Amino acid sequence: GSRPGAKLPKVFHINWFREDEKGHYIWPGFGDNCRVLDWILRRCDGEDNAFDMPIGRIPKPNTIDIEGLGKIDMDHLFDMTKTQLEHEVKDMEDFFAEQLPGQLPGPIQKELQNLKDRIAKM
């Protein structure tokens, strides 16, 4: 990332397995994942279809095609509390400590700290 002119890949994280309070998956399943991939490709092409959150950019309302899928609670799908995010960061820290004890590259440490700082401001 520090090399002038470097073209870095775009990175997306998707939790296909998010559950509601009853333990049902919020997203309908594999056959409809292409809808999210379509959103990603449009994002990569420069479409203004996301907004900033402490964890990165998430889809703006109505930018993922859900026509014909029935009722999907998109607000719940993207709702993340400060406590949930703090737990996620702790899991990441534990993973890195276990897998890369004392070897986590400085830029990744900095990104992790920046993430923690953004979540703390929620």
C-alpha cells in the first residue's frame, strides 16, 4: 500500500450466516448471493451505492436487488451494535495473537487500532 501508484484490491466481507432472534438466517441463501455480488461489482465500477460506517462501507438502502425474495429485514441485516463490534474486534485480536504471536505487521496493527478507535466513537 505504500508503493506509489500501487493498485490495491478491493476487499469485501460478507456474513452470509447472520441470524435473527429466532435463529433463522436473515439472507435467503446461496441462490441469491449473486444479488450481493452484483452490488459488489457495481461498487467496484464506482457506483455510489454505499455509506460509511465505523467498520467500512455498507450498502445504501435499496441498492441490493431483493425483488421477489419476500420479506427480508435489510435494516436488521446491517444493524450492528457497538458491543457486537467490540466483540468482533476482540475475536480478531485473539486470532492474530494465536496465529501470529508477535508477528502482526505494523500496518495491520494500525488498521486494527483505527477500527477500535472508530467503534469507540459510536
